[in-house]
Amino acid sequence: MFVAVVSEFSQDDHRIAAHELFRQYGLKPVMTNVFESHGMKESTLARLKHDVDRVTDYYDIVRFYQYPLDELFVVTLLEKKQWRRMNLKP
């Protein structure tokens, strides 16, 4: 599955920790604060989201763009320490 991550962090230590997580999970940097992967499994992505939740705070924003997931384009947003998910049909 294709996964892209776009992030905005309130503190440098959060950014450094999250970017290290992205690299550990096989995501490649393509722009400033933008990472992507072309072969991530759904279970790996779930673990990544859990780990990202641990290194962020209320003021950080992280967006995950996933395709295909159950034949849908999925946008998952972590904002104000709450997860939101939007499923879009192609």
C-alpha cells in the first residue's frame, strides 16, 4: 500500500523523534516534513500510528494518506491528540 505522511510539529524534539520513527518504519523523506513508502503493510502502519501517538502532543499535527486500503483512499489525521479518519471512494 502507498503511504504518505505530512507532519507539523510544535517542538523540535517531537519532530526529531517522529522523523526517526518514519525512517525506522521504512518511509523515505521526499520533502521537508513529508515522507512516503510504496510497500507498507497495514499492520506495520497501525504500529507506526501507535508509536507516533506516543511521541506527539496536543499541538502536533500528523496526516497519513493511504491507498489502497479496502479499495478506498484513506486520510487519517492526528490533531489535538485525537485521531480522525476520512474514507474516500476513488
